[in-house]
Amino acid sequence: MSLACKFSFRWHLVRFIALTSCVMALKPVAQPSPSSLSHLQSQPLPSPSPASHPTLFEKHSAEATSVHFVHPFNTDHPKSYLYYESYTTGGIAIGDINQDQKPDLFFAGAPVSNALFEQVDPFNFTNTTATRLPPHPNQWATGSTMVDIDQDGDLDIYVCNYDSPNLLFINEGPDQPMSEQAASFKINIVDACLMPSFADYDHDGDLDLFLLTNRYVKPGGRPPRPPIGIQNGKPFILPAYEKFYYLRQTGPSSYTAEATGRPDRLFRNNGDGTYSEVSSESGIGAPGHGLSATWWDFNSDGWVDLYVANDYTDPDHLYRNNGDGTFTDVIAEVMPYTSWSSMGANCGDLNNDGRMDFMVADMAATTHFKRQIAMGEMGDRLWFLENAWPRQVSRNTLFINTPAGRFLETSFLAGLAATDWTWAIQLADYDNDGRLDVFTTNGTSRMFTDADHPITLAMMIGKTEEDLWKEEPFFKEPNLAFKNLGDMRFEEIGAQWGLNHVGMSYAAAHGDLDGDGDLDLVTADLDEPIAIYENHSTGHRVIIQLKGTSGNTHGVGAMIELSAAQSGTQVRWVHPVRGYMSSNEPITHFGLGDDTTIDRLVVTWPNGARQVFTHLPGNRRYVITEAEGTDEALPSPNQELPLWAERSDDLGLVFKHEEAGFDDRQRQPLLPAMHSRLGGGMAWGDANGDGLEDLYLAGAAGQAGALFLQTGQGSFTKDTSNQVVFNSHRRHEDMAALWLDSEGDGDLDLLVTSGGVECNPNDPILHDRLYLNNGQGRLTVAPKGMLPPLAASSSCAVATDFDQDGDLDVFIGGRVIPGRYPETPSSRLLRNDQGQWVDVTEEVAPGLRKVGMVTSALWSDLNGDGLIDLMVALEYGAIQLFKQQGQRLVHQTKVSGLSGHHGWWNALQGADVDQDGDIDILAMNAGLNTKYGEPTTTSPISLFYGAMDATRRPRLIEAYWEAGTLFPIRGRATVGSIMPWVDQKFPTYRDYARASLQDIYPQEMLNQAQRLEANQLASGLWINRGDGTFDWKAFPRMAQTSPGYGVMVSDVDGNGRMDFYASQNQYSREPATGLWRGGIGCMGHFDDNSQLNLHTSQKTGWMVPGDGKGLTLCDANLDGWPDLAVAQNNDRLLLFENQAEGDHQPLCIALKGTQGNPHGVGAQLSILQKGRKGALHEIYAGSGYLSQSTPRIYVQRPENGFAVEVRWPDGSRSEHAFSKATENLITLAHPGLNLQP
């Protein structure tokens, strides 16, 4: 079928018809009436033809479309220096200029004149530039948008220019010449403008204007002398250069002059056809190298907010609309970090949860070779990476919206962290399956980050970027397309979709060019014709066009929600300006997948009015006209209290863990992460014998720990009586803390392990400490020799009565040897012999001493034989299992099913998740949202440690697999600065990039080196088969957004389900990797199939924004509801108070054990009711990450008539019957105490 015939079929066969004449009657949900029905018109879309084209998209040639337009690379242009900046090509705007129901194309010309192409048939255009656009030669046009600025119902065109007046082409009607009226509207701005974007930010019914700027390029390059002056001891940029430079801090007291970005500008629509600049008073206008600006309502409060993406070191901004004409930059509060070279950006609901997510492009390479040739000397950028806030990362960022007020960042998890040198991001459902896909344009005029072609400030004296780069070749890269598979998985499918054009693509826009209901694409490629791609999707779809009745005639800023049976609920934000320098057709598209009917369609207009329609047929184009009033009110905010409220300050628990800033890399420059920042432990126990649980908080090196005592009034006071003894050990790095009765005298003593690397191996500050209690809460240091004098950097401490002699024994994990990571440290098993602690590791547990780099451990009876077993979590290793056999701990990892999963495990917690009567194990790991990806047994992450050259000094070499080859992770500059022979062996970055690990390092040295591997980075659940063997079940992907640390499982709300809580994040990675803070802590519950269901759809009050570490269960306010405490490394303690209320308060069960084990640590208990035994519970002294929770158990309050069955640590059993749970707390005594329950 010819294009002309196809157009006749698609456009002239159908016509607009009122909804009232449809076969299916369509009724609004709220108060249906004839007047409301008239606000909806529709026309059927042509049925998709059977898939005949081999790819989803078909690229039409310029000859076929008659769009003969090129952004040429013209080195003779007087502004050719702009090719080496962000102004290389002009943008694209799509819209129906002549109101014939066929979208037209406008191209901002950049080095050539602007052009308008009006569509006459599908994918057949005519150039109407000469008859429609006033000529404006000698201007370098950048971005543009189509907008009805004069409110007459048709689209006008606003165009940004570089350093010449912006233009406004007013549409005077079909076939009429447009008139240029920017001056009369008072928006003929002269600046380094890049892109305009309109929105009604003040809710007055008309569209205001934001102008994104970039920078002025100084002719002639940098001056020979730094343009910096000194006044009163402070540096400043000399006035003559303020237009071009700013002071960038490169160290604590060092600065350099770098190219400055221009202030962005905001203009308010006065309602009389003019605009007034309000940048200063609105709080918008910070300078920056702006590359995209996106209006969106990130917090769903009905007021449109603004994200500004800035290049290089300029910070991005997220301007929250305060609703009073002002904005506040909240990016540091809302985003965990940002992209470094932020480029195009876009918003959309990528996980179909009803909230707007956000993606920002950067320049991260997709292959090892390209990554390596872009990894040059960091220089003073290292200081910036370690000190900017929010931190910046050299890759794309994908921000997932949450009701907590902070975004998750999931680019690695989704497979979208690296898309090469990306300019535009478009988010749309290109295959009509109900999920938003991702399209990126790539390439640039030169590879400006080429490490083999470094540019220094000195080289730029008297020269522009053009002078330095003009002899270099184009940097062409393929465009990429990612199909959304759901569950935060995206598959790169550009070649299969026909979108993998190799070139220098900049702007991109989409629209329904042929009226068939799917989205077609248009891209601007440097030195090539405009590319037009026809979408051949066959899925069901719908197009929505809004008609506003006020000054916002296209409904810019509206939100549309669509619900259908199979595809679920989808939301779209109505705004044409997306991506990079481009404006999409002002329509809204939904893919429906297998659905042919829309159950419910809701339009929320910018003023808050809502129109609701139900039972709409799919495969139609709808035009919805704004109505007076509203069909239904906006949903009221949930008035229910969230389950949690952070109240540490209110309860008197004011404590901040403070690191001293030790740099581990001085001794081991190639460390993947620092081990001086692993602290954040805590322990609950009754320190002063008043029956109330007190809290010890571990300090950092140089900071003493602190003890907080419960007052009995639901609050705490800091204990001062023991601070002197704690201060005497402030040089120690506290790790784990453990309350236990060391001497069997009936009070709780305090054991604190010492860790960190702020010392040499065997330094006395690595000795663990035991503080003995006098029975009234006064602590003294235990006599020398009571603890074995092992000076080792420790991690966890966990206690149980493994030898069943009535007192508690302790396992202490060895974490690291200072300055010698990853050499195996020493762990130890200490038996309590009447208050004297004896190291029985070799005697009782052969192999445990050098088990590995221990992060966590758990004592648990895993096979129900009445003997306590030991599980040990390792960094770079499998979780280890030592089963007790005759008071010996026998290594049983291989037969347990654990051995194949080598991870960077951080924490272990036990719970009967599947409620089958045995203990399952929750294991927290690094997660799947890091640059290390998702390693496997055949493609693990490897770490080599050993001599790599003639110096024989041990070195750390990280390696990973790509396409069957093992490559180094670190770049030539970093490695060469440590081992200069690498630079000599590989003179260029390209040489190094092509080399495998075996090409770089002698094979014999690799063979001799210690080699560690990780093939499993997911956190998850080890399900106990009942005999102490296990099956692995990874947690959902959204629980993998960041490393997991503290973990707790308990029925905190008394509904009978096992609730799950975990702290997340890690701030100690090397600078180029950046902070791992994409998570905010996890909260959820386990269902009947042991599947973790995360609670992400409502406000819960639970959020751990920092470097979350220890997590404990407690009752901090003594109201009988379990609370949660979270320690953060180098940050303040968080105490989450349980705000649940009602008659479903959980029952709290405490045990009263025998002397030496007063809380029955190691006991197991379950509820018996109506002949059924409930979940098994176990009492721990130390679990999770550096944590000791209350020894009490919380369970769903039983109905009348129940019993509690207890198996005590010494093997004895007891059953305690109750007719009714009348109290919130019941205490069950060991049968040997001869006490009544």
C-alpha cells in the first residue's frame, strides 16, 4: 500500500463522532449528564496491519518523506565553535500546526535556518518554511517547543537562540504566514539559551515559561593568566571574566577558574499577553550548564515542580513548588545522588505503581573498551567526587518514586546505568504492552573524554575547544532502545526494533505521525538527514488529546490515569517537553496490551478538577474537553497515622556516630571499599537491674560509645556514671556490643568488640573489651586475662550456651587485618568457664579460626536436634555452617546447600518465615544495584591479592567477565599510579583497554595470588528443609537496590504475618564508584508462600536515608508495641516508634532462664492453639548486623485457650497453658526455677 493510500485509509475513512452516537454508551462515574458526555469525542483507530516489517520501527528515507533537512557540520560557520558544546544540533518540535489532524515537524536550525515541514500524507511532508516562517538568518537556534501561547487554540512556536534574541512565531491560522512576536510578549531574551519549557506553576490558568541556559563560549580561549583576584584573603573571578568563568573548589583551600554556566530564568505569564521575569524572587535561577529541564509533580501535591539537569560539576536542582510562587531546591533531601554530566532527562511511571519516576542521562559507556578509554586521570575531580553533596556519579541515574519522600536509585538494577554518550531520553510504551520503554540518542561531534587526548587548562590558553578538537574524528555511537520487561528489568533491543542507527544523534521527539495510535520517532542527527521512524506495533492502544478551556488549551500539566483489566493502572504526565531540546506531540498515548476496554479513565487537570469516564473501548482516539466543576473530588490524603514515626530526639536518644575520617587507601590504594567505616552497632539490655531495657550505642574510632538508660516514663537519659570508662577506650573502634552475664552473678555485663583499620595489625586498640557490672549499672573493665588477649579487627559477637553448661559462650568474628585486606583474619570461639573466657576454637571448631572475613554470625538449632549450630557470613565467600555434634562444631557447608553462593554477605537473621517449625535464614548481601551487576558461577567477580611485579608487594586486582574475557575493573590511570610498569607496558589507554587481565599481569603471578570470587550478590532467604539443609530464594528485585545490613523479622503489628525490616546503603566504596545509597531501608511482610511483599504503596513512616547499619527490635516507649532502632554509620541514631493501635496488639513473651542465662538465650518456643502449633521462635543474643535486640518475642495475640511450648537451651522442655491472653507481656520461667508462669 502506498503512503498516500495508507493516509486515506487512516485519516479519511474515519471521522470524529460524538460519544453519544457510539454503539457503546459511555457514562462518567460521577453524576452523569448529557453535558458531561459532550466533553468526550472519539474516533476509532485503524486496526493494526499484520506485522510485515522485520523490525518494530521502519526508518523512512528523506526521499520518501520529503523531509530534506540536515544539521550540517560546517567548519566555516562563524559560530562553528558551538559544535564542540551542547548546541551542536537544534531541537525538534512535533505538533499539528495547521489543525488538519496531522502532526507537523519544526526543526531548530542551529547552524542553518529553522524549518517547518507540514504533513500532507502519512510520512509525507512539504516544506512550508518559506511561506509560513519569517526569516531570521545568522542565528544559532537550539531548542524549541510548540505551545498555544496566545490561547487561541492553535500551536505557536517558541525558539531559543544562542546569544541572540529568542523567537516567538505566532500561528495566524492554517496556510497563513506566522508572525514573530517575542518582543511584544517580552520574551525576546538574549542569553546562552538552550531550551524553553512552559507550565502553569502558579495555578492561574495560563502557561509560564522556564528558560534553560548553558554557557557562553569565550572567543579566543582562556587568558594567559588565571582570571582570579584575591581580596581580603579570598579568591574571586575578575569582573571582565565573570561572564565566562567561576571559582571551582578543588581542595580544602584550592580553587581554579572554570567555565561558568549561565543562570536559568523563569518568566511568569501576566495574563495580558506579556511575561515578567521572576527568577530571583521565585528561588529559581542558579547558574549551571543546563542540558535539560523537566516540569513534573514529583510529590503529587498538585503543584508542578522542576528538575534541572546540569552538566559536569554543576549540581542538578529539584525545585519543589511551594504553592506561593516560590521554589525550594530539595534535591539533597529527595535524591540519593545525581549524575555527574547530567544530560537529557524524562519522567514517567516505569514500574506501574502510579508514581512518576525519573531518569537522567550521562555518558557511561556500554563496553569495557569504551569505559577504559574514558577513564583518565581524576586529578582534582577526586576531591569533588568525595565532597560534593549530593554526591555525583558518572552514569545514568534512574530514580524510583516512593511515598517516603525520597527516591530510590535503580539504574544498575534496571540495566540502564550505561547507555553510552546519551543526549535524549524518551520514555514511552513503544510496543503497546502497557509498560514504558526507553529510547536514547547517542554519539557526539568528538569524544571529549578520550583519555588518550587529555585537555588541560594550560592547553586552553588562547584556544577554544574547537582549536583543540577540530582535527579529531566524529564520535559515532548506536542509538539504544530498552524494552521494559517489568520487575525493574529492561532489555536492550535497539537492533530488533530497528532503532540502532550509528551516528551522532542529539534531539529526539515522538508523536503519532500516521494516526494509527502508536508513537513514531524523529531524531536529529549531526551531518545527516533528519531520521523519521514509523512504529509498526500491533498491540492495543489509545490516544488521548486534551482541550483546555482556559489559557492552557492543551492541558499541559494534567495527569491522566487509565485502568484496564490486564494491563492494570497506568499514569501519564501531560507535558510535551521531554528529553533533550525537544517537544513531543501534545497528545497522550497508552499501550493496552491484551486489553480492548478501558475500565476507568481519570483526567486530573492542572487546577485539580477531575473528569472520570468508565467502560471506554480501546483502540480509539479520544478528545477530552475540560469541563466546569469536577466529576469527583481529589482523593483525600490518607488520614491514618503511618505505622512508624521517627522519635529518637523526643525519647532522648540523641546520639550521632562520628567517624574520624581515616583514609584506608594510604596503605592499600586499590581497596574496593574502606573498612574504617563499617561501625554502627548497638545492644539492648538491662544495665542497672531495674527491669527496663537500656541501650548501648557503639562509637567510632576516636569516639566513645554511650549508654542510654530507660527512665520508666517512655524516655531515656544518657548515663554519665560509666562515661569515664567508655572514654578510656575511645581510640578503639566499637563494632558489636553484647549484654550477657559473664560471671553468673545475675546482672548483665557488656562485651564490646574492637574493629576498624585505624592502626597496625596486633595493635592493643584491637583488643575486645569486657565491662563487668556491679549489679547497679556501674561498669568496670574486666581484669586482665579474663578475655584472651587477641588483638584482631573484629566484627560480630554472638552468644549462646553451645555446651549446655548454663552460661553463655561467645563467637567473635574476625573482619579484616589492617592494611592487609583480604588476608584472612582470626575468628574465635570463647567458652565461658565460670567467668573465665577460654579460646576453644581449635578444640571445638576446627576450621573456624580462619573461616574468612566474617561480617555476621548466628547461633541457631537448624535441624531440631536440640543442639545449637553456628552460621557465619563472609565477605567473598559462601555462608558457612558449623553443625554441633557432641559439643564439637563440624563444618557442614557443602552438604547444607550453602556452598555454591559466594557473596559479599553482610548480615544473618533467623526466623520461621514459612511457619513450618524450623528456622529459616535471612541473608543480607550487596544487592544487585551496583557496577558489579549480577555475577554468576560462570561469570563471577574476582579479586586477586598478591605480588604482581618485581617489587613483590601484594596488590589488589579486581576483575570481571565481559563476553567471555576476564578484564580488570580499575583503569590504567589508577593502576599505573600504583604500578608504573603498567603505563610503560601499555603506552596508551587504548592499549590497556584491549588487554585482558592475563595480558596485563603475568600468569604465574595471577596463579600464585590469593583469588576470591563472588557469584551471588542478591539478598534473600535460605529456606530450611527441616534437616539443616537449605534452598535459596532471592528477595524481590526492589529489595536489591542497595546493600542490606541490619535485618529483623517479627510480627510488629499483631496481624499474624511475619514482618520484615532491613537497613541499607554503604558509603565506604572507592570514590569513582560513589556511594551505594540507592535504598531507604526495606519494609514488608512474608506471605504464605514465603514470598517477601514489600510495602511501597503507602506512607509507612519507615525510612533509613543514610548509611544504615545495626537494626534492633525493642519497646522504647514501654507501650507494649515493638519499636525499631537503627544505627547509621557516621550519622544519627533513628528510633522508629510503633504507632499501631487497637485490639490487635501483639503478645510479648519473655523467658526467665537459669543463672548465667537469665533470658533463656538459645531457647525455642511456639504457640499451641486448637491442636495446631504456630511458627517457631528463637531467642538470640546477637544477630543481624552488629546488633543485639530485646530477647523478647512478639506474636499475634492468641484467642482464648492457648499454650506456649518452650524448649530450653539445656534441652529441657516446658508447656505453659493460658485460658486467655489478658496481659500484654507474659514471662515464662525455666522449669528448674519452680515458679508459676
